[in-house]
Amino acid sequence: MRLDKYLKITRLIKRRTVANEACDAQKVSVNGKPARASYDVKLGDIIEISMGQKPLKVKVLAINEYAKKEDAALGYEVIE
């Protein structure tokens, strides 16, 4: 699954266009490297989002095409 779509489905970023813009501005990195919106997310990837005051670091636990609001947070684990 594409990185921008993963960020939207897990609700780490509200809109896919915002996720796309964040990737273009190099505010999103995967495994320590800046990632493009088209990056193919894999299980175990570490995603860092540097938007706002506090950077967010998560580990990918599951990749689902669809997720209900209640289940969205089950796709990742917050680190630090």
C-alpha cells in the first residue's frame, strides 16, 4: 500500500492530499530516510512524521485496505 494512503487509513494524517504534501516537503521518513508518497509500506517499517510541535514515530503492525474509526489505531504502534 502507498505511504500516503496508509497514513490516511490509519488516521495518522487526516487527508490523503495532506499526507502527499507532507511527503513532498520531506516531513515523513521511513526507516530513517525521507520517503515519497508512493513508497510501498511494509510490515515492521518505522514511520516518522515531523509535523507540528512533537514528532511522531510509529511502527507498522498491519496493512489493511479499509479501517473503521475504532480499528484505525490497530495498524500501528507508537514508539517513544
